Amino acid sequence: MELQKCIRDIFASEESRKQFESNPEGNLSRYQLTSQEKNAFMTVYSDMGLVTSDSAQMTAAIKAHYDWLASPVR
């Protein structure tokens, strides 16, 4: 899944985190993410931040946000 690859890449090193933080939109545009995935990623990023998170936390939180965004309105 492209979203998981994106998260892994960002958490690969301190340098990759800093690159993401300096230009989040630009870094996300390198991946084939849906608008819902991008929105979920940025929501979780703004809520949790990358400094206090790890890859597993971000993946779980983004999946929860993505699932909520993707669910049909009832």
C-alpha cells in the first residue's frame, strides 16, 4: 500500500522527517495517495506530530481516520 510506504519512508531517518516537516505537501505528492489518505495523514500529523510518534502509531491512527473519512454517510 502506498500510504504505508510513505509512512515508512518518512520514519526511515531523522533527515527524512526533517524533509517532510519542511515541505509536507511536496513530500506527500511523491506518493500516489488519494485525497482522503492525504487528509487523514495531515490530520494525524497535526494531532500527533512526527516528533512524538513512530511509524506503527502513525499507521494505526491514519488508518482509523481514513476509514472514518471513507465510510458512507448514513
